[in-house]
Amino acid sequence: MSAQVLKDRVPLKIKNRRKSLSNQEYHPHFALTSYTWLIFILLYLPIISVIVFSFNSSKSVSNWGGFSFTWYESLFKNRVLMEDLRTTLSIAAIATVFSTIIGTLGAIGLAELNKKKPKFVNFVLSVNNLPLVNPDIVTAVSLMTLFLAIQSVLEMGYITLLLAHIAFCTPYIVIQVYPKVLSQDPSEIEAAMDLGATRRQAVMKVMIPDLMPSILSGAMLAFTMSFDDFIISYFVGGKSQNISVYIYSMKTFSPVVNALSTIIFLAIGLVVLGFQVFNSTKKKREER
């Protein structure tokens, strides 16, 4: 067989091979669906097991002893745990409010300053993002060192815990709100001011309502981060402790934690569901 014949047959074989592959049916939906379900199982199976065993009458976390509300009753009778839960909720709520206000105003100010000094704004944003990528242990030790230096004026406790949570929650608000501020149409503010509104009124009545979805997203993220924090709270809390520190300090595991985790999960689920309903309702109104 001549070399020329071989050269002619090789491209023909490749062409026939490609044609046969193109004729085969490829169904990516099954693979994608299976992968999605696998992710959901890995994420939610542990949570489901916690919910199920919160109703277990036995202390065992592997053997079912019967359905009971025993651990929920023990949860609400545990004074120390309930006090720490109130501390956790109050710290998270107050820190979320203050960090949302500071972060939103900071994002608006940075967006305005970006028109004149973009390099400086990029530097500030880099500094703002540093605590997000910085290990929590470094932030915790730094804050502890700061509060120890001023302990003659401010003793470590509830206030230092609150200040620390405001400090590490604020960057989350900035990164959520700042891009939305940049995407806003500046003509809306100018139109409001042309109609007689002051700069403050234009920001409060035009800009803020438009930013509200991003603000709420940042606030939810800040609340979750504050509620869930352990490392920073452990170092700066002093005599005050939140739920994470309480669970860490437990000598032996108690199914009460399962009951508490179930309530927290359901509460957060309701909040997220309400937020989604709010967003969908707002989009429908805007489309009309």
C-alpha cells in the first residue's frame, strides 16, 4: 500500500469517527441532576440527622430510643444556655444594625470618591477586604491585644465583644453594597435634586430604596457571621460568652445542642424564605 493511499485514508477515518460521535446521544441532564442531588445530600443529611435526634428520648446520638420533646424542655430550663443565647442574639442584632449603617454609608462614600480618586478607593477596598481573607485567629489575637491595652478604661466583656463583632461584620456590608452603588444610574439622584430634594433626601428616598436588596443581603450575612463566630468571641468576650463558646466549653456532649441547632436552622430557614418572597414580590412590582 502506497504512502499516498495511507495519507488519504487517515483523514477519512478521523472524519467517520467524528461523525459517529456526533450521532451519539448525549444526555448531560442525568449527570447534572445526580451531581446536584449528591451535593444536597452531603450538605443536608447531617442537618436532618441532627433534627431527627433532637426528638430522641435517649442520650445516644446513634440509637433511637423513641420520640420525645425531652431535650427541648431541657433546653428552655437551662438558664446558662438561655442567657448565652440572649447574649448571642443581642450581639448579633446590634452588630448587624451598626455594621449595616456604617458599611452602607461607607460604600456610598467610596462610590462617590471613586469618581475623583479611584486609586485611593481601590486601596481602601483592599484594606476592607483584608479581614475577610485574614485568618480569624490573627484578627482575634489583634483585637484581644487592643482591648488588653485599654482594659483600664474598658474591661473585656459584653462591650468589647460587641465592638469586635461590629468591626468584622462591617466589611461584609461594604462588599455587598458597593457594587450596587456603582451600578446605579446617577441621573436618578440628579433628577430628584432637580425636583427640589436635598442631597440627603435624594440619598434616603431614591438611593437607599434601590440599594435595599443588597443592604438586606449584607445584613443577613453579617448577622450569620456574628451569630456563628467562635474564635474572635472566645478571645475578646471576657466573662460574656455566646452559644459557640458555650458549646465549646461543654465537658460532655448533650442532645440539648441538637434541639438548639434545630430551632436555629428552622428560624434561619424562615428568614431566608421571607427574604426570597420579599425579593420576588419587589421584582413583580418593578415589572408591572
